[in-house]
Amino acid sequence: MALPQPAEQPASQPASPAVRILLIEDEPIGAQTVALFLEPIRWASASLETATTLREALARLRLEQFDLVISDLNLPDSEGLATLQAVARACDRLIIVVTANDDPGLREQALEHGAYDVLHKGRLTQAALERLVRLATAQAGSVRPLRDSETRFRKTFELAAAGMAHVGLDGGFLRVNRRLCEILGYAEGELVGRAVGELLPAAAGQRRERRFVRKDGGEVWLDLTVAPVNSPDGVRQYDVAVIEDITARKQAEARRAAHGRYQEALAAFGQAALAMRDASELTDEALRTVRRALDTEEVAYAGGALRVNGALCDEAQSFLAMAGSLLSTGLQRIESEMRVSFLAQFDPLTGLQDHLREAVGEQRPVGQAGRRGAMLGVLFVDLDDFKLVNDTLGRAGGDELLREAARRLQSAVRPGDTLARVSGDEFALVLADLARQEDAALVAEKLLERLAEPFILSGQETFVTASVGIAAYPADGGDAESLLGAADAAMVRAKQSGRNAYHFFTAAITQRTRARAQVALELRRAMERNEFDLAYQPKIDLASGAPCGAEALLRWNHPQRGVILPAEFVPVLEETGLIVPVGEWVLRRACEDLKAWQAAGLKVLPVAVNLSARQFRQQQLDARIRALVRNAGVDPRLIELEITESQLMQDPDHAIRVMQALREVGIRIAIDDFGTGYSSLAYLTRFPVAALKIDRSFVADALSDAADAAIVRTIIEMAHTLSFTVVAEGVETEAQRAFLRQFGCEQGQGFLFGEPMAAAELGALIA
């Protein structure tokens, strides 16, 4: 909407935008005086806004833009130079102090603390005010582009998925985003101006995870990163804080750790309950066990039960109940009345629980998983041909086999998982907190590997295999009985399929898992049979239209299925670890193609190679890459490594070390798929990056979606501010190309310029 034209203005003076003035004054007569003086200055179209307290003024300055600030020093909630200091921190406009104080030293102090001029209230004139308005008008014309840029930054700041804040040098919040308010439970106005030390005490430049009590009394775990923002001359201006809510992860870690701690405590106390002969000693040991495990002294034994003063989580309540049960059973054993009841909780041969239905029922993992909405897995393990071992080596040999098998199974599971002997040669395992059903297959494979190792029974080497059935809660059953039945049925199918194998209760999952295993096997053979190849997609200079580089893309020439694209097999390479040798092969092959183009006398352009997450986590990665490029005899400046922003943020400090080492020898680094992850703005300025690649999803919708268009523009502007080259992925139309050029994007890549092609075709293109 266009601004209204001023009522009066000299003909020789160009039209000026309206001047917004904030008057910070609690005396009505002072505000009236300024308003009267402004009335004749019609050429400025001045808009006067008044704030009567410092808190109100700071809130207005945070939310609105003003060209001139006129402030009294003495307000209801602030006095003296402290008022000026707070206003100066909140804005970068002209600040004029008006005061009734005749102290000759006040003017010099005010100028040192950010004031442009100091005027005495009794000597304020229209001419003086008009002079200040002219200065504000001139300054506003030069800073409006900066305001527009700040508006775009504010949108990015407000829409960030993580909590963000600007913190002043005095430790107070200057600006907070919506997500931070949601995390902490405070309104924005309650945080701005508040000292960080009251909420999140942390030093700049450090990463810290800590527990915080929200405004509503609830507890959250926060991951806080604070980094300084310096002026061009290196003077620290303020700090940027990025705050992420990691409560769910911390709670899951705490549950697993607590479950493991409780299991260890119960096992140790169970042995004590079997060995001790004195009731008072056993009771004291139970109290010590519970106090150590729950980290509280508020434990007592009364009314025949262990009691804790205070609320307990589900896991702690379950532990307390089990500890009480063990104590009760132990006391009964000591009294020679309930020894059988206690021994019934454990298998005397293997030391494992032998009532798994009770172990996984409503009071244990199934009930807890149901309350949390979590997933767990049940594995049913049956030793193959156990009867043959029993018949050959006798019962003593069979018992020895069961004890060793139980020990191996126990050593292969996590502390938080539950293992029990069901009957005879059958065992069952409960896996808590599964991320996905297929993860149970990894555990099954581990169990089969442990059991496949030779057993030494009665001095003889014996080989035993097992069949494993897998069921998952809640997909395959909602209670212990149905889950064990499903896992048992799956185990039978595993035996029918040839033994020494595992089988999912759900046929679709079984088929998918086996297909993935088949792909992994074929990928290992693909390395041996040289079935991998590279295709190159050119990158184009959007200004000249000439090729300026290329990206190397991996292809798998399958002997039966033809060419397979990376999306289908790269995840399997990552899981199996084959991505490391395959990734090195890609870089080596790209270097060989560069040498071939050079030998043919062709123009040689830089080639980009993708680094996987697993590669990037390798120790001495920079040394391996430098050696590979050096041995190939290729100029390192012709190599660009593309890394996704999510990979960089997994361990930013490691990423910075690796990238700096590579940049020192001339290898360029580009952040791939930028905009799809959660890059820390504080770290982005520290990464030694040469280019940002805008993810194709934003480019595809930039012409039809205003939000995506704004994101593309913001990324380009931010990249240029940091001196990064910008490459747009997925450019498929001339309209997209024109849009990107309009906002200064340097390079493009996509089907508009060329599909991925063989090395020979690219050589012909750049000839």
C-alpha cells in the first residue's frame, strides 16, 4: 500500500517516506509539546507514537521499526543512564535524550552510551526537532533495504524448527522465536528482557544438555548451543542461542539405563536372597539395593512391603514390586516356608527367569509399552536337534549345553532386554523400545551367530544351531500370551524353512527383510564383478549457459534387472558398511575420468562426489581422501565433495576439522540438499564451505508456492552474505531458470540442462 503524499513540501525537495518517531515520556505535557512542534513539519508526514514506560518502549522497539527515538531518562520503571543503555541495545536508530537535568557531565555520558544528541526540555524548539527529523529521514532511506533483509531473517528466525534467541552481553534475552516460547512455556513478553541466567545458565560457545522446569512446573531436557555474533571488526555484539527439546530422547535413554540398572540390582539381590540366612540382614540388603537403584533415602520396609515416599515412574514401580517380591520370597525361604516359591521365579539350571508370560505381561514390558505407545519385540529361540545332544552326551551334557547357550544369549542382548527359559530347550527374549520391527532381525542374526560357534561339551566339540521366531507388539499381539504364541508359530516356520534361521510372524515383513538381505549379498558380488558405473550430470552457469562442472552419480548395472538407481541400493550399502569401499571407488573412478579428459585435450571441469554419512564418520577421512586424490594425480581443486546438512550437524566439531583439512589442500566442500535439515546458524558461519545446493523440492514449487519462493530467495541471500556459491538442483523449466537468475543464483543442475550421462558423453559436451 502506497504511503500518502505529504500535505506540504518544498518543490525542490523529493518526496520522503513517512518518519516514524517513538517518544518515551511519562509526562503528558512533554508528549503534547513534541506533538505541537511536529505539527508544522508537514513535509515529513511524521507519525508520533508514545510509550510511558521502558518495558513498553522495549516491546515496541522489538516488534516495530522507528526512524527516531526521543527518550526521557527518568521513567516509572527505569532511571538515568540505565534507561538510555536499554534503549540503545534495542534499536540502531537516532536516539535523542530530553531531560530537565542541567548536569554539565550528563551530555558527555549520554553520548558515550548511544545518544545522538541531548536536549533540555525547557529549551526544546521546533527548529531543533525539524533538524532531527531531517537526519532521521536521511538515515531511514539508507537503512530500509537492511530492514527488508531483517524482515526476511525474522521470518526464518520465527519459523525455525528449533528454539532460537538473541542474548545481550548483559545476559538478557533480546529476541526469542515462537518455538522457544513453546518449549519453555512462557509468552514472548515474559522472556524478552529477562536474564538468561534465571532460565538456562550456559556460557557462549558451549553445548550443554540439562533439565529445566517449565513455567507450568513440568520438566524438559534441553540441548543448548550458544555462539557469539561479532561485528566486522571482531567486537562481540550479542549471542545466538539454539535450543532443542530432547526430552523424548532423554526419557528413552533414562528408561533403558534404569531398566538395566534395575535388572542388575535385582540379579545381585536375588543371589543375596538365596545365600543369606538372617532375615534382618536380608531386609537391610533390600533397603540398600532399593536406595542405590532409585537414588533416594526415603525407603522403608513396613507392613510386609518395601515402600518409597514419593511418586515413582512405571519402571521404578515395577522394580520396587520385583524387589519386594524377592525380599518376601527370601524371607519365606529363610523361614523354610516358601523356598519353592522363590526358586520358581528363576530357572535353577540357567539362572534365567522361567515364567516369561509374567515377565512380559501387564506389570512389565508389554504393559509399559502400551502405556507409552512404544514398540517391543518378542523372540522365541529353539535349539535345533537338542534331543540328539541329550541322547548322545546324556543329561549332564544336555544341561551343560543349556547353561552355555543361556550364557551366550544373555551376552548378546542389551541390559534393558529380558531373557527367560520357557521350557526344555526353548528360550524367549523381550526387546524393549524398538525403533522398527525389522531391527529385531539384527538381534536374531546376532543370537544365531553366537550359537553357531562350537560348544565344548564333556570335552567334545559340538555344533548346535537354532531357529528363531519374531513377533512384535502391538502389530502381532496385545498381550503376553498372544505375542508368545505368534513368536512360537514364527519359530516353527523357521524350522520348516531349513533351520538355523529366523522368521517373522508377519509374512510381508519376512519377505521384505529377506529381499534386503538378498540385495546386500548381490551388492557384495557387484563389487567383485565390476558392476558399478558412474554417470555425470552437468552443472550450468545460469548467466552464460556454459557448463561449469558436473556431479558424479553412482549406477548399478545389475546382470538381470538392468540399471538400478542409487535410491534403491545405497541404504543397503549404508547398513552393511559397503558404502565405505564403494564410496572410495566412486572418488577413484571420478579421478580416472578427469585424467582421461585431460589426456584427450578436453576442457576439464570440477567434478562433485557425494560423501555418505557412514563415510563422513570415518576416522582419518581427510587423510584417506587426500591420499586417494594425490595418488590419482588429479588437481585437488577439481574435486568437490557434497555433504548433506544433516550429516554435518551430527557432529559439527568433527565436520569442521575434516572440512578445514580438505580445504587446505584445495578440495571444495558443498552442502547438499540445503534447506531440508536443521542446520545451526551458529555453526553455518564456521563451516569452511564453498557452495550451498538448494534442494530440488524448493525449486520445484518456487513458482507456485510463495513460501518455497521465499525460502529460495532467503537461502540465496544468506549464501551470498557468507560468500558461498549457490547451486539449484532439479531445474527443469526455463521459468525456474529465470526465477533463479533473477535472485542471483549462480549455477543450476537438472533435466533442463541435461540428464545424467556417461563420461564419454560429458567429454563431448565440454569439448
